Amino acid sequence: MTNQHGHILVVDDNRMNRIKLSAGLEQQGHCVTLAEHGKQALEMMRAQSFDVVLLDIMMPEMDGYQVLEQIKNDSTLRDIPVIVISALDESNSIVRCIEMGAEDYLTKPFDPVLLKARLSASLEKKKLRDLERAYLQQEVMLRQSEKLATLGKLSAGMAHELNNPIAAVQRGAGHFRAAITQAQQALLKLGESSLTKAQIDILLAYDQLAQKRAAEPTDLDSLMRCECEDEIKIWMEARGIENAWEFAPALVNLGYDNNALAALAENFTSAQIPAVIAWLSSTYLIYSLLEELGQGSGRMAEIIRALKAYTYMDQAPVQSVDVHEGLDNTLVMLRNKLKVGIDVHRQYAENLPRIQAYGSELNQVWTNIIDNAVEAMQGRGELTLRTRQEEQWVVVEIEDNGPGISEAIQAKIFDPFFTTKAPGKGTGLGLNISHNIIVQKHKGKIAVRSQPGKTCFEIRLPISFEK
Ligand SMILES: Nc1ncnc2c1ncn2[C@@H]1O[C@H](COP(=O)(O)OP(=O)(O)OP(=O)(O)O)[C@@H](O)[C@H]1O
Ligand SMILES: [Mg+2]
């Protein structure tokens, strides 16, 4: 055993004892602090850090037992070893102290060799406890960083998924003002031209048509569209309509060609036609922008709904979980990664029972495994999700047809920080946390079978893990 030095608190009401003990301890190289009574000792322990406490039992007011009890009831002090010192060579008091959590004991008068040996042993234990505490703290930090790692896997895709509808909404809002101004001006001009009742009815019918077409745009390929627009532009220019290029796309979307425009023109005077065309095209534009705004915000709401479902936000940590729902929500969250080149096959068992689980943590597992599969397949391949019930287990298989995991590394993939990815690409925590979530939190099992072209992660979850 190595000779350790530490910060020692000596608690004794007898001044001579204190002086003798501290002199001996200082000679051995320790740093010593003295307390005259139990209350002072506890105050000191809460203010400074000690490696060992030498505690006298027989003291006035608060005796050693009471001090020991308070130390053991305080989570911040409980790990500091206490060696009790008893003047009485009485086995009963020693047994009582050991039962109360004292590390060791010494009887007065002490033998310096024994004191040194027992002190060293206690200091060694304290060092190990400190190491253990530091390790546990590191574990907590590790788990925290893994949570961030899973979040990282999602957030890039989420940001991208949200970007499209946000851009659509912003674009729509930007164009809205111009479209309204144009429609207003056109309407005022039409008003000036004193429309007949029949003409007003025709315009109202066009308004209906514009609403309908905005909701279901005409399905034209780009070549056809160009041809139609050109034809319409020529028709409009021949009638002296300015900015014909601006109106042509909306009129094509409304389903107009030259014949239809000619029919429309029959109902209006040639002075009215430019305003009718401007009004019609801007009305269509307004409805289709509204449609885009509605779809964009609808898509955003859908993403937030999926995120809420994925994280089981607002729900108890342990609940009755539908595994298929969790897998599907995870697929929604990873849609951005999957949509380019991954064919997803869902082979779900019918009537799969719900399981008792930490829903959001299970989704972290699905995310990590699917993310690994997509990365292994470099974004292109087949991903199969299979589920079945086997007695009291729900079994989930996630299979990819990527390059596989060589046997040499199969044993390491669940280790923390094991990664074959380039620095900065992977943390190597994905499978480690998945393993902890399945095995420790759910009392389940996780295993991998892999060969080139086929890698399958099998997860077994007990229907209820508290039985
Ligand atoms: N489906 C798979 N096909 C091939 N190799 C895989 C597959 N899943 C995991 N691996 C291997 O296991 C290693 C560890 O995976 P893990 O998810 O723990 O970390 P990572 O993916 O490297 O990093 P992180 O998940 O933290 O971004 C990967 O680097 C990879 O080599
Ligand atoms: Mg990973």
C-alpha cells in the first residue's frame, strides 16, 4: 500500500489528545485540522473538504455517535471515512460505530504504527471513492453529450425540412402585397367602366374558377406550358394589353387558351378587356398564394406534431408505447435523410402488443440504428423494419443492405466512443447509448448479425420490464 497523505480532521474535546494526535499526524506528513466538539466538526466538514475524520466518541453535548449519524445522513459528507477513537476498550461501542458506518476504529492510548496503517487504508478507500464519484459524473456527462448527439442527428434534417415550408410562406407573403395591389387597381378600373349585372355575374364565376384552380393546379409539362404562354401573350399583345408576360402564366394555370380567351372577350368591351385580364390573373395569384401559405404552415405544423410525438413531449417518461408508432415517428423525423435514395420496407406484425417503455428513449435507439444504416449504405439502399411478438417479448429488427460490419469490430461497436467514421463525423456513442437504453433501462437485449450486404440489429423488449 502506498503511503498516502491527506487532510485529516481530528475531533476530540480533550486538548492534550488533540495536540498529541495532530503532532503525530503532521509528522507523518498529513495536513491536520482540529475540532473541539461535534458541532464545530460538522461545520468544518461542510466548509472544507477532508479525506479522513478521526472522531472521539465520548464528548459532552454532542457525542461521537451523533456526529457519525449526521455525517452518514448527509450525502455530501457520507463518503468521507470516519475512524472512531474510543477511550473505552469496549467492544459494544465499537460495534455500534461500525454498524453506523464508521470505517475503522482505534482505542486509546493508540499505537502509532496501527494509527498509520489504519489511516493509510482509509485514505486509499477515500481515493477510490473519489475516483468512483468522478467516473459517475463523467458517465452523466457522457449521457448528456449523447442526448446532444442524437439531437444533432435530427436537427440538421429538421432544419432542412422546416426550411422549405418557411421559405414558401415567406415567398408567398412577399408576393401577396403586389397581387392585392394589382387586383385592387383592376377592380377600380372595371368599376369605372360601369359593369352590367351579367358582366358582374361572369366575373363572380371567374372568381370561383380561380379558387378551384388554385387548389388543383393544371398539370402541364414545361414545354406545353411555354407554348400556351407564348400563344396567350400574342393574343393579348394583339389587343394592346400591356405586361402580357406577367399575366400569361396565371391564365395558363387557369386553363385558358386562345379560344377560351376569345370566348371571354365576347362578354366585355375592348376597353374593359385589359382590366378583366389583370383582375383575373391577380385573383388567381392571390388564391394560389393563399394555398401555398396554407400548405407551408400545414407542413410546419405536421413537423412540429411529429417532433412532439417523437419526443413524447408532455407525457410521463414510462408509458404504454406502440412500437410501430415510435418507428414511424422516427422515420418522419429522418425523412430528409431517407427520401433521396432509401427504400423503406415496413414488415410490421399485426396486433403487436403495446409495451411498457420510455418512449422517447426508444426513439433515440431507432434513430441511432437507422442513422447508422443510412450512413453505411451511403444514402442509397434498402432499409427493412420488422416486428414480431415472441412470448413476452416484442422483437424489432432493423436491417440494411450496406457493406456490413467486419467480425473484428462487431465486438466493439457497442463500446463508448468506438467509431470508424472520420474525426468530427461520428462520436461513437450512438450504439453505446442504444445498448444502455435497451439493456439497462428496459431489461431488453440488443444484438447484431452482419455479413456483407446484410446487417441486422435485433432488439428484444419485454412487454413489461417491471415484472
Ligand atoms: N448498419 C451498420 N453497417 C455498418 N457499420 C455499422 C452499422 N452500424 C454501426 N456500424 C459501425 O459501428 C460503429 C459505431 O456506431 P455508433 O453508432 O456507436 O457510432 P458512430 O455512428 O460512429 O457515431 P455517432 O453515432 O455517435 O454519430 C460505426 O462507426 C460503424 O463502423
Ligand atoms: Mg451512429
